[in-house]
Amino acid sequence: MAISSQNLRNSGWSIINILLYPIAFMALTPVFINRMGELQFGIWMLVNSYVFIAVNIISFGFSNSITAHVAEALGKNDRVKLFAYVNSSTRILATFALATVSLAMLAFLVLVALPATGLFKVGDIFSYPGLDMVLVVATLLISVKFHELLYQSVFKGFERFDLSGKYNILNKFLVLGLQLVLVLKGQGLLVIFLGSLGINSAIVAIQGFVMHRILPGYRFRLHKNPAESKDLFIFGFWTWIQTIISVAAYQVDRFIVAIALGPIVAGYYILASTIANHMHMAFGAMASWLFPKVARQKENSPGTLIYFHTLRGFTVGVSLLAILVVSLVYKPFFTLWLGADKFAKIGPFFALFLMYETMLILSIVPQFYLNGIKMLRFITFLELMYKAGILAGMFIAFSLVPTGESLLLGQIIALVILMPVEYFLVNDKILHDHPFGETVITMVPSLCVVCSIYFHLVPLTAGLTIIALVTFVQYYLAPARFNLKLLVS
């Protein structure tokens, strides 16, 4: 049956886009680990992290900036501004891509000269020959990702999350299928990344064609659009700062584990982190349409507060239910999936990542909403506050007990302390609701689920679940805060 609500369709396509690939990847993970070996698998995960981090840092926050300004131009029905924003974005991101390609080519020329000099090679770090050239190809892949970022951001600005999702899914599954074939044939990481580069390039070209189809009359022009470029850079700067803060808070631990504990442990740590990260992206996808929606209506920001409350209630409720269910079934599932020996290596990490995610979901809607109404300095301050706390907790805990588990416990403690502070500040600045309710009661459902996962006792889980449910219904779903019609409109 077709879904008539555009908001629900956008949420649905965003969730499908986020969840389908990790489910498929999880199903194939035992094959990858067994055929590649734990060392090569761990390095593969690390190089993928490098691509993800580089794209987010070098793109200067343009993903959200493009989406916001395209949505704003559409809200004003100003096609001149719309074309100018797309033109500026195309030129700027093409420059980023060209600079990245130049860097990759320079690195290639240097690597060709290295054997004659006997200088240090990157592959020496993890005793993996050829890692240097793998990183060169991965850098070329980053350049392609800038064009993908442009087209995906324009789709989202048009609130066409269906187009964004379809092409993302097509790209990921073609890449995953090719990776599986190459691994089964015994090919190394260099060939795997070359295959990924070829498929990404083809799908990105198709997305460029489709973007022009939804922008009838648009043609790329070489002339500059200084006013629009300035708008994009100003917005992008603040979201870029948020991205750097996020990368530091969410990715540094992977490299700490890799360097201090080795790539094999890092492989399992990153696998658990990747699963939890995709869960977080799926939870965020339920509310992702809030960003362009509010950007279109930002002049009426007080009237959009009901979107904040409704999407927060919807996102937090569904997310906590999903986390609770996963916490009850992951042990037998992972044991069946990976085997008892490999589960012993990933299980403790995953349980802690679930606890971490239980608190982190509270940050989703404030970030979308505050960016949408262009309170950029405020949301950047909030992001810096609690993510600096995550980093501090991580390093303090690891310095005391140098294990992957301690890294995560430090981050969880930081979130338990700082997430109420964020909610207090958001309430004081934007919501003007009951301070005790916004600062304390909003935390109760998440804290109940954290304790349930940590102690893992059936009677305690049952009692905490009842407390969480009653609190959630009474506060989050109160008629003054939750409007179901917004979700189905």
C-alpha cells in the first residue's frame, strides 16, 4: 500500500537507505573475516574510516549547507537563487575534488620514487604490503564522493529522500556485491578499492543526470555567484566545525584501539562501532526531514517548535524500543552469526555501544532543529560541549585502564553527565518549557535502558522498562508536545 504522507515516506526511505546495507554487510561479515583474515579485515575497516573522515572534513560542511539553502530557495519560490546556490556548490565541490585528485597523484609519484630511496612506507605500520597504494586509490574515491555529496544534498533540499535513498542503496549494494566476488577470488585491498572507485564513479554520474532532471532550466555556468557562495561558506563553516567535533568524538577511539591494541582488536571494535553507528543513522533518519522542513519555514521558528517536540518524541520512543529489543537478542544472534569465539571479541564492545547510543539519541532532534533555524553558533557550542566531554572521558578512562571497554565507559559517563546540561540549555534558549521536566524527566527513559543493558537482569529489566514507558508516555507524548498529524501530513 502506498504511503500518502510525504513526511512518513521521507522517514521510510531514509531508514531503508541506512539499514539495508549494514544488514547485508553483517550477513557477509563472517565470509569477509574468514577469507580476508582478521589482519586484512581490520585494515580494510580502518581505510574505510579514513575515507569517511576525509570526506566529512574536507567538504567543509557543504552537505547540510546545500540542503538548507536549496530548501530555503524553494520555500521562497526563488528559482534564481536556487540555480545560483546549485551553481556555486557545483563549482566549489568540483574544486575540492580536483585538489583531492591532485593530492592522490602527487602521493602516487612519491610512492613510485620511494623504493629507490628506501624511505619509510605507510604499509610498515601494520606490516601490510601495498597499503600505501591502497590509500592512494582510497583518496581518489574521496574525490568522487564530493560529487555524490552535491547531488544527494540537492535531492534532500527538494525533500526527495526517495531519490537520495534509491541511488545510495544502488551504489552500496553494487559495491558490496563486487567486494564479495573479489574477496572470494582472493583479491587484495588494492583491487577491492579500485572496484569501489569504478562503481561509485558510474552511479555518481547517473545521479548528476537525475539532478539536472529535477532542475529544469538549470545549466552550469562558470561565472561566480559571490553572494550565494558566501551564504554557503558561512553556514558550511559552522556545520563543518560540528563535523570536525563529531569526527574527533566518534572516530578517534578507533585509531586509539588500532595503535594501542592492534588492527585485529580494532577490526572487531570498528565492526561493533559501525553497527551502532548505522543504528544511530537510522534513528536520525526518522527525523532527517525535519532539517529541510524547518529551513523552509525558519522565518516562523516559534511555530515550528511543535515539530521539535513531536519528532523528538517519535525518534526517542522508536529508538529506545529498538535498542531494548536488540539488547535482549544480540547475544544469541551474534553467536550464531560470527561463532562463539568471534562473539567473545565483539560482544563486550557492542553492549557498551548500545548503552552509549541510548544516551546519544537525545542529541538527534536538537541538532536537526537548531541547524534548520540557523542557530548555528548555539548548536555548535552544544556539540562542542558534550563531544569534548566524550573525548575527555575517553582519554581519562583509557589512561586508567587501557582497554577498548574503558574507552567506551568513559564516553558513556560523559554523556550521562552532559546530555541533561544540553537539554537544560536548549530549554532555556528555545523551548521555555518546564526546566525540571526538560532537564531531568527527559533523561529517565534513556537512563532506565542504560541500566537495563548494564545489569542485564530479567526482573530489573522488566521494572525499568515499565518506569521508562510510563515516563515516556506521560511526558514525551503529552498532547501539548506531541502532534501525530505532523507525522502523517
